[in-house]
Amino acid sequence: MYAAFLHEAVQLHGYPQFEGAARMMTDAGDMCRQFALACARAWKNKASDFNVGEIAFLVRTCADQEKRVFSLLKTSRLP
């Protein structure tokens, strides 16, 4: 949802400095969905083995991506 807001800020208000952040936030959202799916698979298949390392990697990757987005936004200046 925040990625959509950033895309809209670029299109409606002409803030091109948010374009990269919008793409990065979209990628973070995709990673969060992958994390949620991995968690759902693990929950659904309680009796079978699942890869905790994969789930941990996905959530860390998503958090790192979001951190990069907010660092980029923090250094961006509005006209």
C-alpha cells in the first residue's frame, strides 16, 4: 500500500526522487508475501518438516529492503 502511495506521489505530484523508493517498496511487499506464504505452508503442514532457515531469510530480507527504502526517503528532499 505504501508503494502505491509512492507511485502516486511520482505520477500526480511529479516527485521523481520517489520512483526508486516506490520500486524498492514494491519488491519489499513481494518479499513479505513470500514470507507469509512460507509461514502458511509451515502452519498447514505442522507434522511435516519445513525450512525455518528459509522463513528467517525471507523476513530478514524484507526488513532489510524496507530499511533501505526508508533510508532513501529520509535523504530525499522535496522541491
